[in-house]
Amino acid sequence: MADNKQISEIVAGCKDGDSWCFSQLVDMYSHRCYGYFYRLTGNRDLSEELLGELFTRIVEKIGSFKGEYFDGWLFRIASNIFHDHLRERQRQKKLLEKRREQFEEQEREVGHNEGEDIDKLQKKLEQLDDKTRELIMLRFYSAMSFKEIAEMRGEPIGTTLSKVHRGLKKLRELMEQEK
Amino acid sequence: MNSRKNKNLDELLARFYGGEARKVADDIAQGERILREYPDPKPDEETIILLKAKVTKAVAANREKALRRTYYQVAAFAAAVIVIAFISAALLVNRPIESRWVATTVKVTEDISQNDELFYGDEEMTTLSAEVEQVGNEITALEIGVASEDLDSEWIDVEMGLLDIESDFWKG
């Protein structure tokens, strides 16, 4: 994993519009961000789509990066993209409510890809509520502290701590049920 | 990375859970161990190649947009300088101002500021265009006699407008 100095140099290059530096960012972060999106959506195609959106937005917004913790900055954008996706899905659901057949088809589309091999962890993660799952994934993939996550989500630190604790505890129980 | 992630964690747990802190820390650690035990799905090579191509394209588009923005800004400021110089000279020698020149310059700044959303949210550009347009309208009004009879006062207004534009221009 790259150290802070390396990341700073690459980000400086990105700010100068250097394509090679952006390519380095893709190499450094695409796997982790893909994992983050996949664990939230359970869908590979959708995760690829969101990953593409993330890097496009990074290109647009890199000028606004002020030198804070880069992973935190990047995952804030990733989280916003995921929320945009949720809102869009919600909007589509509302539009389709009156046409039940089309709605069911849409539901199937946003689910897993046909024939996709879903691991046990993914199946259990999907039994957690969306918000808790997102907090757990944010902490796991971005490595932000509870304080940073709470600030980013605009909620009290005790709430974030409690949600993550309860979520991880429930996940462990779910995983142990089938042992 | 882990040190950042667990910064002040013990202190936090003690504050919120008191005697239960150790157990909660253990729940969190065990839950995260499960996440680590399952390998992350990874995007395939083709996806990464396509992603890099997409990023390169976005970088090029961004660069082009920045260049066009600079070009139009320079053009807008040049237009503002021309109108300032022209009107100032006309005021100094007390000769009538050819409103077609002012109108042309006003149109140039309007066209630039409306171009392709390049200046969306650019307050300085909007202000400058508005000021040039306002001065242009005032001069036209004076020439065709629409303005009030207090000509001295009207000219002072025009001069004040020019000073505003000049000041905005040098601020960049």
C-alpha cells in the first residue's frame, strides 16, 4: 500500500491534469472501491458502473482536495455516489409502482447478476439494514476512524459506534448460524 | 491504516460503554475479522483498462474545458478594456459616443458569459457582463434623449459604472 508521501505526489500530479497519475490512482484504489460497492450492492455490473462514476467524479473534483486524509476524501465521494444510486433506485421504484410487472422486472435487474457466485458473507450482509451495512463497509474499506465517519454522516459519534457494533455483532451471529 | 481506524477507540468505548467496553471491542474486532476472512471481489483486468481509458478521456475533456474557459475570460476582459478605453476617451474629449461600439462590446461579453455553461457559477464574470451591459444601456439612453434632463448627473452615473468595471477588471 502506498504511503502518504506517495499519495500526496500522485494527487499533486492529478491536480496538474496528469493522466498517468490518475492511472496510478486507479491502480491503487479501484480494487478497494470495487469491494466497497460490491459489498453494498451485491451486483458486479452495478459495482463497475459506480466505480466508473467514482473516478470520473474524482477527475472533476480533484481541484477541491485540500490535503486532508485522501482515503477519507475519496470514500466521501464514493458514499455520495452510492446514496445517489439509492435515491435513483427509489425514484424508479416509485415510478414503477403502478406497473407491477415492470416493477418486478426492475427488481430482478437491480439484484444479483444471473449465475453470479455470491459468497456467504454477501448473503449475510444483505440481511443487515442498508444504513448499518454502509457504515460497516465505510469503516472497513476507508479505514476512517469512528469520529471521522460520524462527522461525515453528520450524526453523533455514539450513534455511529452503536450502529457499527450492533451490525458487526449481528453479522457474526448470522455467520455462525450455518456453521 | 489500522492505527488511524482505531484512533481513540478504547477511550471512546470506555466513555460510551463503561464496564462493557472490553466486550464491545471484542465484538467489533471479531466482526471485522469475518470481513477480512472473505476475499474482496475484484474487478477484472478489462474493467480496469476501460476505467483508465474513461479517466484519461475525462482528464482530456477537463483540460480542454479549462483552456476554453481561460480563452473566453481573456476575451471578455479584453472586451471590457476596449469599452472602458473607448468611453473614457470619448468622455475626456466630450464627444458623442458611438453606441454601436458599446452595443457590440456588450454583446461580446454576453455571448462569452453564456457560452456553453463555461462560466456557470462564475460571479466575477456575471458581474462584469452586467456592469458592461448597464453602462451600455445608460449611454444609449443618453444618446437618444431618453434620460432625464439632469445630464450631468447621468454622466456621473455612467462614469461611476465605468470605474466599477475598471476596478473589477484589475481585480481579475
